[in-house]
Amino acid sequence: MAAAQKKVILRVSGGGLVWGYLPQEGFLRDGMVELMGVDGKIIPIDINEVRAIAYVRDFNLDDPIDPERLGRRSFSARPRGEGLWLRLSFNEMEPLEGLAEFGLGMMDSLVGEQGVFLTPPDTRGNTLRVFVPRAAIRAVEVLGYVTAPSKKLAKTKAEGQAGLFEE
């Protein structure tokens, strides 16, 4: 297994599960996900059939219902990390909240045919990161933009000092 390959669990249409390995980025080619199965064989899966890709610590192959062990699907309070706080609604799954890196790359992938990466509410659980394809998303709700307190403080100080040297 290459160092760039990470453990993933794919949820596909109809509630099916597929276990395997994917790189953290660049796994989409011509609308297909090329998953390396646990047996080492490449399994091509149409991105329109994928509901979510969970990057996990352990496969939990003995749990056919909830192998991702996502835990909480929403934040109980304001998230501690930085990013765009989103709530995604799906046709086949219950809503999921998470933090997405905010930038042009995220907006392009969400508007295009790709999808969005989220950091789930419970980072101590089995799921480290989730990729949700655009085809699986019914609605996106932006709940907030979370930044570090030090960044807000630095911006405020810079704005406050601008008037000190003006005549």
C-alpha cells in the first residue's frame, strides 16, 4: 500500500458499503472513483452512485450498519476548528454538519460536479474526514464562518492603529 493511500468506507446508493483505500485528493477521474479494495484490486465506482466517502482510522468490517462510527452528526456548540460551518442535507441519509476549508477551491468543487470535504463534529471518533459528492447533496446551509480568536484580534489592532498617525 502506498503511503498516500488512506482507509475509506464508501456509502453507495441504496445503503451499500464498500471498504478500501483512496488518496486524500485527486481520486476522481472522468466521473469515476478508482477505489483500491481491501483485497488490492481496483474497483471503479461511478461518483453519482457514491453518497459519502469517510476517511477512517479502522474499517470495522464486522459492523455492516455503522462501520464509520461517526458519532455525532452535528455540533453541540460552536466548532473549535477553523473553516466554514456547514449543514448538508441528503436524500438517503440524515443531515450532517462539518467544517469545510473556505476558499475558491472549495467553492469550485461544490458548484462543479465534485463535492466537498468536511471535518466531522467528533474528531476523536473513527471518522477523520468526509467527502460528500455534489450528486448526493440535496441542500447546503451555511451556519457560520469560524476563525481563530487571534486572527480577529490581529485584525482589530491593525484597524485601530490606522488612525494614530493620521493628521
